Amino acid sequence: MKLVKMLTALVAAILAFTAVRASASSHREAPFITEMPKVDGTDFYMFRSYEAGRSDFVTMVANYYPLQDPFGGPNYFMLDPDAHYDIKIDNDGDALPEIVFRFQFTNSQKNISLPINGTSVAVPLINVGPIPGMPGNLNVVETYTVQVIRQAHSSEFVTNVSGGSRVFTKPTDNVGCKSFGDAGMGTTNPEAKKISR
């Protein structure tokens, strides 16, 4: 009887361990995505707006390029200009998208040069000094367009309500407290908190 109890406990422990392992997940389950980290979609959130007067609006948040932290520089977070980042919405449950939001990024380098030992040297970094209040220190600017594609309709580009342009500027990612000050640690600087993925 004692042996049966011990075997039962052992089988239960093995089954419990197996269940935990079977339910575990990572963002690397698709083997070829490791070769293309800039298009590795990690998380997606969609929720109805909770702001007053905006309950008919839906907010969508997509995250790409996982496990990038401020200490991982000096090259950070840039999205792929050769990729389409699509958010597909199926409104009727037929497993086909009725609406596609297509994000296309463009990365522009200003080629800021600094005098080093009497020679002007182009800097390959995102910034050359503090960013908040000093946009001239930003060496790389990421912009994007958003195309809305609807079934059986022509596609259209979203325009920015601030100025009417089709081009939006992506907020600079939090690249650390030396670039964003103490707010880079997530306290009060609004630019440091805008991490768009």
C-alpha cells in the first residue's frame, strides 16, 4: 500500500510538472522569427476607450521587437522600413479581415557630426545628447504612415488631425536616463513614456 501511495504521488508530481511545461509560452514559438526580430509581434491589446465621450472608440496597441531595454544600446528599437506591420480586424467571425491597418515605417538619419580630435565624425547613434526639449540632439527620426484597407473598397491613408499630414512621427523610445533624464526611468517625462511598438 505504501508503494502505491508513493507511485501515485510521483505520477501526480510528474503530471503537474508536465501541465506547467505544456502551458508555458514564449515569443519564439515560430522558429524563423528569430531571423527577423524587427517583425516579431509579441503582444496585442484592444479595448474600448474609457475616456468620457469616447466610448465608441477602440484603442489598439501592438508590440514588436521583444526584450529591448534601455541598457541594450547603443543601437535601439528601430522598426523595419521594408516590412508591413498589419493589424487585421475580423468583424464577422469568418476568419477573413474586413479591415486592415497597415503601418509602414521610414527611418531618417540626420548624420550629425561631432568634432573628434580635430576631425568631424558622423555619429551612428540615435542621439548625441539629452532629448527632451532639445530635438536637435536626435540623430534618427522614425516616421510612419497608416493605410486603412477595407474589403471591396479602395484603401485610404489616415491623416494626422494635427496638421493634416499623412506622415506621423514615432515617439523616441526610452533609451535610458542619460538621454531622458530621471524621467527615463518612467517618472514624469511624457516623451520617455511614449514607447510605440
